[in-house]
Amino acid sequence: MAKEELIEMQGVVNEVLPDTRFRVTLENGHELIAYSAGKMRKHHIRILAGDKVSLELSPYDLTKGRIKFRHLEGRGPGPAGGQRRR
């Protein structure tokens, strides 16, 4: 059985919900619940209300999605102001 192709969409986070879930409105106006991808959790990427995000949706359930990328407004790629040290 072949793996189904995921649907990629863009949206805006409306509300931050408990348990790392978010209410997101897609570009076409549909609203859904999304969770952050594992690599975003691993690298402590914070998602706030108003952020533009890229999502992956399963063709079987279009009411749930996975946030795979957070778009930065007003900044280019790379670290801003130098590398952050831990």
C-alpha cells in the first residue's frame, strides 16, 4: 500500500490551544486544528497567534493538520543579529 500524498497549505495562527495545538485559518478561509511537527518541538520553535505557517494535511481528514514551518515576517533567512549561544 503506497503512502498518500500530503496536501500543503499556508495559513495564519488564530489561537494557541493547550497541548501544543493551534487554531489556524487557511488562505482559502477554512479553519482547522493543527499541531507542531516534531522537529519544531525539538528545536524549541515558538509559534504565537498571528504567525504565518505552512501546514501539511492528510487527504483523509481535512480538519486536522501539522505545522511544518513558521514564516518570519520582516526578516531574511538566517539568525538575526548573530548566532545564539547556549
